[in-house]
Amino acid sequence: MKKINTIVRDNYDRYTALITEPKQTSGPGLDLSQKKGTSKVLHACQIPALHSDDPIDLWLIAEIRIDRLHDFKFKLRAPGFMGEPLLNYDSAGPTHRNEGAKSLPEQIVTTPHFNCYDEQGRRIAYKTAPLTDPEVVRELEDIDRCVIHFYEESQLTHHPAGYPTISLTAPGTLPFAHHTNADPHAHVVRFV
């Protein structure tokens, strides 16, 4: 038997409100850089999220393996409420087995999938309707597209654009802005 999360079980109404009620992130976006204390392949970042009714500290965390760009995770955390993520998305990895599920498709959930807790405090995996369509799943292998799906499922919006931009910063590089409409030769003097 898997571990029961008693915090969720005893506070299930608040737990579901933290997930299902509107939340907002803001700022320039998600800049995924090398996660300290890990191998060079894992990049991560976190940005704060504000809940519409609950003053608890919420964090959106994104992680990606740069050697396998289709292997990424999104997590919604509330450290003041519990240590584990409230909701997370796994794009790749092992199949999850839901204990107590009646049918085999509910018991065995392959990636990609979301993870949350049920009213008894058991960690469960589930697929949204788009995650059951192979065409959509192929599109969601792109982290830029999948962040939109995570935002929709977790009732997040991003200020000012609706959804955050995602960028990868390699170790030792500076995050210079690239202006595509600027002429790089505008200040060059030509001698004829």
C-alpha cells in the first residue's frame, strides 16, 4: 500500500481549491538554467504564483533534461501547505499505477500524465482528454506548447501574455536579448 498524504486527506477542500481556483504568474517567463547540485543535463526554474483567494505561497516549477528535450516536468507547489507538489505533469518516464482504481485503464497510466491526490490522500495519475489523442500528444512533446496545457489544467494565467515564454540558458552564457527587427549594420559607415 502506498503512503497516504494525511495533509491532503484532512484538508481536501483547501487542496482542491488551490488547484482548481484561478492563479496567476507574472514576469518575463521561465528561464530554465542548470539546476544547482545536479548533472549538467537537468535545467530548472521556479516562479511565484498568486492564488485568487488564498494568500499561501505558490510556486510553478519547470524542469527539463537538455539531452532529451521531450522529457520535462511542470509542478505546482505550496511549501507552506505540504512538501510534495499539489499537481505535476510528467511528459516522459515510468507508467504510474493507481491503487484502488476499478478498471485496468484507470490503474495503469502511461506518460504523459498529470499527478494529483484523491480525497483519501492517495497519489493518482490521470490523463486529460487531449492526452488521450496521439496527434495532440506528439504536439505536446514541445515544452512551449505543453506549458499552455499545464496552465489550462491548473487554472493558471500569466501576466502580461496569458502564457509564459520558455527559454533555456546554457551554463556560462549571458541572457542577451535578441532584437530581430534591428539592423545590425545601421551604424556602419561605408567608404566609397
